[in-house]
Amino acid sequence: MDTVLSGIRSTGNLHLGNYFGAVKNFIKMQEENNCYFFIADYHSLTTYPTPEDLHNSVKSVLAEYLATGLNPEKSAIYVQSDVREIPELYLLLNMNAYVGELERTTSFKDKVRTQPNNVNAGLLTYPVLMAADILIHKSHKVPVGKDQEQNLEMARKFAKRFNHMYKVDYFPEPQPYNFGEQLVKVPGLDGTGKMGKTAGNGIYLIDEDKAIQKKVMRAVTDSGPTELNSLISEPIQNLFTLMSLVSTPDTVEFFKEKYANCEIRYGDMKKQLAEDIIKFVTPIRKRILEIKEDNEYLRKVAEQGAEKARASASKTLKEVREIIGFRKF
Ligand code: TYM
């Protein structure tokens, strides 16, 4: 059986991008694999949450994981900071990670460009911490969206480097896991780019009906098709992509035809899209709210998950320490 690991940063609530890009696959994966799903709360420190926000976000993501169908009886669902072996492996891997290669990663270069006043060392070594998350369970497969592809490549590099350096065949090289489907990129509502937590262009699983309606009705469109069968512009294509995730194929087809005939009214399309998103999100939101109320259940799940994760992590770390030469007299 393969070991699968995946994580979500606790920098806010889960949005439709997280759900359709990652979580939906997690639910399928847990049926066939030895799965570890965790909440990356150490990673969220690069954005300096207040202690209250940090705690609340971790709790929200845990409740959201459970509400979408992750099963704590089948998989280990845990909080990253509950597994202290991860930071130790991170320290060890850092010794063989080169500043030059870390500076060249796309996400680091983006941060340097977008927030030049806060280029902290945690951002530089973000891929090393991610590699530690993955390698601590000797994971074979890691489900990720397109945006995390390079980080996974770095994890493979560090695994290979460790094996080579100590002349062992210890860490597997973790592969992306996407059921042979293409990596999904769920678009945002602002006409361009992906749905993201920081972009403020997202619909969250916890959003109320009114908020969803408002966001969808405000989504960027264009001035409408003027020629029969004209090419669909990016903002409109994004609306169709979202529609294909939550609406029936007939509905998508109906609006595609209207577009091709130049009869489309974006207001009608948005109304339908909002309705279908609400239909999809409402039962999940209800479960999230119920689960969030049940502190005792959340505590139990997190404890049970941490215990499973620590058992696997401490075994790996013990072996790694032995390989490196930290041995008893
Ligand atoms: P994060 O929290 O940004 O995203 C979690 C997962 O959701 C996917 N995702 C998307 N997929 C498609 N379309 C979108 N618009 C979209 N937005 C997000 C992401 O690809 C990801 O799979 N660094 C990671 C967390 C992490 C991790 C790990 C993941 C830490 N350690 C080890 C895997 C393995 C992150 O920030 O993901």
C-alpha cells in the first residue's frame, strides 16, 4: 500500500479552489492508501497571524476537512505543529539545501517581488519544510495542485540528495498524485488567475448564500459576444469552468449555446451559477458549523491523528539519525 501525504496551509478557510483542486481527490485517496492529511500551521507563520487567528484557522481547517468527508478512522488527520519530529527533519535537510537553489524557486522570487520588505528566512526555506512534511512519512505520493509542482520537485531533489550523500536507498522519491487527470486550476472571480486565499477572489465553503450571490454577481465579465461562435474570453471561460464544477452538464451546454448564438445574458448565467454553488456548498457549510461546535470531537480527532503521525514520524527520524551518525555509545 502506498503512503500518501497532503497538506493545506492554515491561512484561512477552504475555498472552492482547495476543494476541487485537492480535497475532492483526498476523499477518493483515503479509500485505497495509507493517508496522512495535515494542517500546515508552521507554514502559516510566514504571514504572522495573531495567536487567536492562528488557533481559529487551524480549528476551521480541521472542521472543514472533516465536513468534506475525510475520515479520521481511515486516515491520520493531524496538525503539523503537533509532530515535533518534522522540525528536526527540517533542520537536518536544511544542511543540504543550497541558498542558491532556494532563491531560484518561483514562489520565493514572487515573494521577493511582491513583499520586498518581508523576505524572511522561513520563506526561503519553505520548500525544505515542505520536504520534511513529505519525507517524515517516507511518502510515495503527494496530491497537489499545479501551484505546488515545483515544491514537490524540490522534495524529490532533497530525498535523492540524502540517499546519495549517505549511500542509502532510504527515502522514496515522492511523486505527484492526480489520478492521471491533469492538474486542476480552479479560477477566481476576478477575471484572471487562480482562486486563492490571499487574492480575495474566492468562494469559501463556509460562505452564506447572500455572500455567494454577491460575489458571483460581481464577477468580472466582458461586453458580450457580437459574432456567432466567437472565442470565449478568459473571464467568461472562468465562469464556465466554475459552472462545469458545480452545475449539470445540461446547464453548461445551455449557456454555451446561448453564448454561441450571441443570446447570452451574463446576469442569467451568474444567477444560475450562484444557485448551483449554493446548492453545492450549503450541506458542507452546515456540517462545518456542526463540527466546529463539537470541540471535544475536534480535540479527539486531532489527538488521534497526531498519535498516528508521530508513530510514523518518530520511526523515520530514529532511522535518519542513525544513518547520519547520531548513535548511542
Ligand atoms: P495551499 O494551502 O495553498 O493549498 C492546498 C491545496 O489546494 C490546492 N489549490 C488549488 N488547486 C486548484 N486550483 C486552485 N485555485 C487552488 N488553490 C489551492 C493546492 O495546490 C494544494 O494542493 N504549501 C502548501 C501546503 C503544504 C503541503 C505540504 C502540501 C505544506 N506542506 C506538503 C503538500 C505536501 C500550500 O500552501 O497549499
